[in-house]
Amino acid sequence: MPERRRGAALEKALLDAAWEELTDNGYARFTMDAVVQRAGTSPPVLYRRWSNRDELVRAAVLHTLSDHRRVELPDTGSLRGDILTLMRELNATRVQLVTVISVQLADYYQQTGTSPSDLRDSLLKGRRTTVDVLLDRAVGRGEVKPERLTERVRSLPFDLLRHDILMTFAPVPDHVLEEIVDTVFLPLVS
Amino acid sequence: MPERRRGAALEKALLDAAWEELTDNGYARFTMDAVVQRAGTSPPVLYRRWSNRDELVRAAVLHTLSDHRRVELPDTGSLRGDILTLMRELNATRVQLVTVISVQLADYYQQTGTSPSDLRDSLLKGRRTTVDVLLDRAVGRGEVKPERLTERVRSLPFDLLRHDILMTFAPVPDHVLEEIVDTVFLPLVS
DNA sequence: AGAATAAGATAGGCAAGTCTATCCAAGGAG
DNA sequence: CTCCTTGGATAGACTTGCCTATCTTATTCT
């Protein structure tokens, strides 16, 4: 007989199940029944917490986002190493997150009249990102010319990474990451 | 009494209606009934041609793609002008196409195990694109150094445009297009 | 121990959507 | 003019998913 889960543990299990349904099947095929079944519980348990599909989806996304928030801060001694390390980590760990946020939630954006950039903005608002730290250190070492670091250029490697992920729904090969850094980003900043 | 449409005209009306449903409501809310109603016809007319939802979606996408295939070839005398003109046209006319192909079809990709890049590849296979022509002319004028024109760099401005469209689901402001060309693309190629 | 709380099972009403069967009507082909 | 194809209307069977009501049972609190 399995133990009966309660409170926070049960809630986490439900949100995890919802997230897995979302990544596996996408929003279009996301059903409450499937979440119930995957979590091994019964409908009322779910509905006591989130009274409809959209509430559950929102909660699952927020839950996963807050889980993934922190990234290790690389420190390899060079901008190239730092940026590549960061990109490799994002590339390895965030493919699902990126595709769900950008693609699977299409219906949610349509209903709310928002877009992925709105979601992103509301999450990053006022936070100092890892990239900012890396770049400041590189400026301190004289590796980059600060006047070249426009917002566009700062986010360029990550925009390109995100773009490639969205076109393939898969991690990007490592040589592509190096290509982005070596033939696009570094030439523009140094 | 409205005339009764037949054959190709009717088929086009149905596919157009399907495409509009797709752009307005997305794949998740795409229903046969809605298409029937928008086209002003009745269910059997639809089912005689496409026996289910997915077949219809596929047909509508292909139909629209073949409609949009050609782009005007700009000739402003400078690479900057040519590229900007092309980007402006794409930005103005392809937002729906890009978002539908990348986002609304998520479910389709999941079922077929494909991705937007597969769709893109199968469409562009062997075709000489407008961009190639522009760039070759620029090389001829000595505006760009040919050895810098890697595949990555050639597609860079369009990848960034596509990325921004996917983050906002809307046309990109003109000053952003200029920013991409002036602070990213041209510095890399000249 | 006993009471209170919340988990979990089961069943079912309701709504929406898919697809088919059946019919009638328009309009082009002979 | 008549036939025959095909468009179009209507109705309904069937399925699926949402959500609620009701009941039993495990776990925790006092």
C-alpha cells in the first residue's frame, strides 16, 4: 500500500505531473484527466487546488520556473569560456522550458493577449542576470569595448541559441554554440 | 441567392477559411465546425475532401505556403537598402506565417516527430533564395568580404527577425530592423 | 482514543467536437 | 430537357474531456 501524500508533497507531485504532461503532450492535448492519472490521484484532489485547466497550467509553469531560476555562474577566466559554459548549460537544461514557454503556451497567449516576451519581462524585471556579471567582468579585464555592448549585442548569443532551439525543438550541437560565439559574438564586442 | 461554388473555387474558399481559423484561433481551438461555418458551407462538403482535422490543417498550410512563395527582389543599389527592404517586406507580410508554422503547429510536430526546421528545409530544398542574389550583388560591388559570408552570417538578420517575431507574435518595429542591420549584420560582413 | 481534516474512488451530468447518414437542390453535360 | 454530379442542410450517434456530488478511508491533531 503506497502512503497517502498530503499538503506540499502532494501539491508538488501534482504540479510535476502537470509539467510533464505539458512537455510530453503540449497544451493542446493537456487534459486534467491525464494529470490526475499521471499523479496517481483522483479528480477532486486536483480541483480542490486549481479550479480549471488554465489555472493549473499557469501554476505548473510558475512552479517549474521558480525551480529552474538559478544558474551556476561560470568563471573560466575568459569571456569566451564563460559565455560558452553558460550557453552549454542553458542548452542542456532548458530546451523543454524554452519550447513550452514559447510554443506550447500559444493558446494561453492568444487568450490573454500576451506573448513570450511579456512572460520573460515579468520574470526578469529588476533582476541582475548572470550575463550582466560575466560581461562586467570581461569589461574589467579589458576584453571587450563597453560601448559595443548594446542590449541587442548582449543578448545576441542567447537569442540565437533560443532561435535554434525553437527551430529544432532539440539541444543545439556544441559546434554551433562555438560558431555563434566565435564568428558572431566575439567579433562584435572586441 | 448566392452562387453555388464548385471545384477549385470551393476548395480554395475552404482552405482559406481553414487558414484564417488557424491564424485567428490557433491549432488548439481549430475545429472543423468553425471552418465549415466560416466558409459558409456544411460538414459533408469538408469531409469529402479531407477526412479529418490534421489532413485539413496540412492542406491549408501547404496551400498558403505555395501562395506566399515569391518575394519581390529589391534593388536599391546598396546592400543595406536591399536587406532592409527585404526585411521590411517579410516583417510586414509574414508574421502570421511565421507564428503559425513555428507555434500553432506544435501539436503537428509532436505527432510527426518533426520540427519547423524540417518543414523549412523541405520547402527551400535546392531553391536559390532572394538573399543569395542580394549578397552576390553586394560581393560584386565590393561591399562585403565574401569569406565572411558563412551560412550563419548570411541568415543572421533573418534569424534575428524571426526570433523577435516569435517572442512578440507581432511585426517588429522598424528601428529594430535598422538596429539589426547596422549594429550586427553590416559590421560582421564589411 | 476520538474528532477533524483531507486524500482518494466512483459515478455521472453537461458541453463540445467529430464524423456519418440522409435528404434536397443547383447547375453543367449530354 | 433530362440526367447526373456535387454542393449544401439537418440531424444524430458517438467520443472525450470538464467538473461536481457523494462516499469511504487514511492520517494527523487534540
